[in-house]
Amino acid sequence: MATRYSFGGDDHIFAEVNEAMSLEAFFTSLSVTKAVKESQISAVTEVCPANASYQIKFDPDKIKPKDMLAELKRIESEAASAEAVISTRAVEIPVYYDDPWTRETLMRFRERHQDPNSTDLEYAARINNFDSIDSFIKAHSESPWFVTMVGFVAGLPFMYQMVERQRQIEVPKYLRPRTDTPKLTVGYGGCFACIYSVRGAGGYQMFGITPMPIYDPQQSISYLKDFMVFFNPGDIVKFKPIDRNSYDEGVEAVEAGTFEPVIRELVFSLDEFQSGIDEYNKNIGEMLHGN
Amino acid sequence: MGIRVISPGLATSVQDLGRPGYYHLGIPISGGMDRYALRCANLLVGNAENAAVLEAVFLGPEIEFTRNATVSVTGANLPPKVDGDIREGWTSFDIKKGQVLSFEYLQAGARAYIAISGGIDVPVVLGSRSLYGLGALGGFNGRTLQAGDEIGIGEKSGNSLAARSVPATLRRMPGSPAELRVISGIYWHRITEEAKANFFEDTWRVASEADRIGYRFQKGRPLSFIDRKQPFGAGSDPSNIVDSCYPYGSIQVPGGTEPIVLHRDAVSGGGYCMIGTVISADMDYIGQLQPNMEVNFVEVDLDTALAVRHERNSGLQQVREIE
């Protein structure tokens, strides 16, 4: 499927790589947007990769929209021949699944849910044919995820699990969005996981909470001093189930300035990954938990 | 120090021309919703066009000055007063230390820009002083103004520039009904031919959910989508797509009922398909729309959008040349 381009007004170009989500579509989005950034066209003011599409914003006083489109197509054709390999990092995110805060919140908004008689986790496990919440949590946390987009609000990662399509978890969003979601809720909508960077409205199902802040406009949290947003598109995430004690310890460590996220640098190759997904993912897990 | 807030108005915030470059991380450009009015306000008091000003929405603040300054108020017709005496909008005037700036009730438009010589001096965050409220970022302490806030003003350059005025012909405001020109596209092909025609034919009204993130419109006929098997990951509603970026000014219609036009504090992406985008030159007008006002969306092509943008830029050039 060829990329479909459309002007967004007179100062954006929107490019749909594919209507459907896939890791291949995401990699095209990532490599083209990387090439656009590297081309350093001064009229370009925003370069935004997304799940299966991307968008650029430009100054039409400096470049004619049609010239911008031609330039983008040229960059895309060059980037298409590049190997799908990126230097990135894997990050371990501790998650307290089925925690009391998201549970309290989901109970408050039960009338907006598809199944008012079960929790979001129970519902998601059932419609994805898992026999228990535990086996659902195992599938959610065992294989890693790609951060395929950062946005909606500041620093919020959308994540797509690094497994075959038939193993992808799919869950509808709430029937009507909630007006409240606890900060750092680990959520799910469509085929995407997310972490709510700030408290606020939301429509994703709520599975748990992480003690690890991912957005800090004050830049007072130790690992966010250099930059206030933790995630970048292309990051790899592995969830680690934790209990209440570990959660409390995590929160205390963040407050004390001693929390250190587990991060490992790696070079990711889409071909290598696809030739042995479980083995590749196991290695990522060992990198994070091993050394 | 420079000003003390006696009463804050409704949602008065510090804004400049915004914070480009971080939209890929979900941090929107922010900045004045009516950028033209913001630039004019700064030019009138001798500031750089990008200096930080106060954006007041619907209701003006009451501010005591703790030093002398030149001030201008542009955008909405929200008549300014100095110690109770009316001053003219779009025209600079002097305020002395100890005097109080307040406002009459709103007469037209929605957002007024209050420029103070020297500019509002709050910390620059990621290249801008603009408030991004959802992210508690920038502005004065990451929030809108509150009573008792004491806010610094930058060093003013040169002498008083009072009594400079933008001529009436260059005071840009939306008409009634307002016309918002749109380039259709992005996922325009997802709605039916009938819906396409209705969208431009119907007169819409600004809903009460109208803020810096986006404006919602109602009273037009619902838009129907073309049936399809939803692509993997797109979600079940026909208005859903695989979550993507949203252009500023893009028009999404969740469930096909009420169009939403995203503005300067836009959510940067999501899963609702966009049927087109308001042209860049008309974005300022949205910032001046009040709830319940009538709006027509008018389809234009790219060349028209660029011509209108050029015309707007020439108007600004004339303001720059005012002595």
C-alpha cells in the first residue's frame, strides 16, 4: 500500500502510510520522519511520527505547499530503501496491575463502560479469550512494546505490542470518555497501550498504575532534569508486574530522587525481529533483567 | 516587579507566539489564539512581536501597575479603563505606577490581548513564555492568573509610544455569521457525498465547549460515514481511525455529530478522522468566536488559502509601518 498524502490546511502535510496498524507501517513513519528531520529544511517547524502515519508542519511563507510535498515524496523514496534498523533503548516500566486507584476510578464511571458488572481487566481478559486476569497480565507484560507515537497530551506514549497480529490484545475504548483518570494509569484502547502522563479525561480501559513519572514540567524528578518528557517514538517498553510494596517503594524513591529507570541501549532490526519474535523478545527481557 | 492582579478575569493567561518544535511529544504550540491581534498589541507599545502578553477571554482582569508602562488592548472589543476612565482599543496609552487597569464588559469578539511595554516577564520554557494549561507548562507558574499574583515586566525600550493606533480597516474580526474557510481532505473521503454537501451548506453554532484546545460546533445535520470494514487497530466506530497526528485547525467529527476544530493548545493526536482543516489565515478568527455564534464553513482550494494568508501578512506589514 502506497503512502497517501493530504494537505492539512495550507501549512501541514498529513501522510497515511497504511490505514491499518502494523510494525512495518510504524517503521516507515519513523524512518521518513527521521530523514525529514535530518534534511533540516528550515521551513519545517514540526515533524511528527505516529502509529501508521506521520505529519509535518511548515511555514508556507517560506516554501510553497506543493514544493514541500514534492520534497517530502523525494525524501520518502530515499528513506524507503533504507534498512529498517534503529538505534534505540529498551525501558522497564514497573506496573502495579489491578491497583486500588484505577479500580476506584473505574467503579465511579461504570455506567460509561461496555460491561458495568466487571472491572476493565476482567472485561479485557474475557473478550480476548484469556482464562484469567493473571494470564492476561502475563501476556501484557511478557512481550515488549514499541512506543509508536507520543502525544494526545504532553508526553503520553502510545505503545504497540511486539507480537504477531493474532496475538495482539484488542479492547474497545469506553462507550463515553471518563472525566477523570489517575495520573500514570496504564491504559488500553484499540490495539494500543498507553500511560496517562497527567491526570485528566480519558477513554482507554484502565489496567494498572506505574510509580514512575514520565512527564515533569518542573523538571525536578532526577531522571527528567535534562528534559521534561521521558518517551520518544521508537523506544521499546517492557512492563514489569509489581506488588503494592514495590509500588510504594517506587513512589518513595521518586520522591527521594533516587529512582533510576532501568534502561538499556540497543540496535533494533525489524528483519531480525521478524525472523524469530519470541527469541528476540526474550533477549530484550534478559537485557533488562540480566546485567 | 510590574503588575499585581486584583481580579484575574475568567481564564487570563500569559501568551506569546508559542512553542513550535515539540508537537511530536504532545506539547502543542500554544501562544495567542488570535496571533494577529497579539502581534498588533505588541507593535503598538514598541515590543517585539513575539513578546509575552496577557490573553483575556470573555471577561477582563483588574490589574494594578507597580511601575509606569505603555499598554495596548487589541482583539476583542473589551474596552479598557485606567482608574475607571475609558481608553480606546487597538490604541496605546500610558499607565502610571499605582494606577489600575480594568475593563468594561465584552462588546464583541472573545479574546483581548493586553500588551505592556517591556513584555510580561515569566520564565521561558522550551523557547516560549506561553501557558500550556493541560501540561501545567509555561505561563505564570504553569496556570492561568489568580488574584494576588505579582508578575514581572521586562525592561521597556525607549520612550512612551502612547497614542499609536491600528486603523479600523486593519482591525481583523470575524463577520456574522463567521466564515471559516476550509481545505477539505485527510479523511474527507470517509463521509458520504450527502454529508460533504451538508457540512458546507449548514449553518453551525459555537457550542459551550470552546476553549484553547478546540472549538466544538453544533446544530448542523449529523454527518454519515461510508460503510467499511474497519482497518486493524482503528476502533469500531466509523469515525475512528488508527490514532494519528492532528493538524492545528483540523476538523474531527466524533460519532458524526459535532465537528471540533483544534486550536493552539490542541491534543496532538487521537483516533477520530479529520475531514479537513481550517486555513491558517482564519485560525485567528476562531479565537474571537463566542458560544452560540453562527458559523459557516466555506470550502476553498490551496491557492485561495495562500492568497488570503498573503493578504493577512500585508495587513500586518502595514501595522508594522505605523509611526
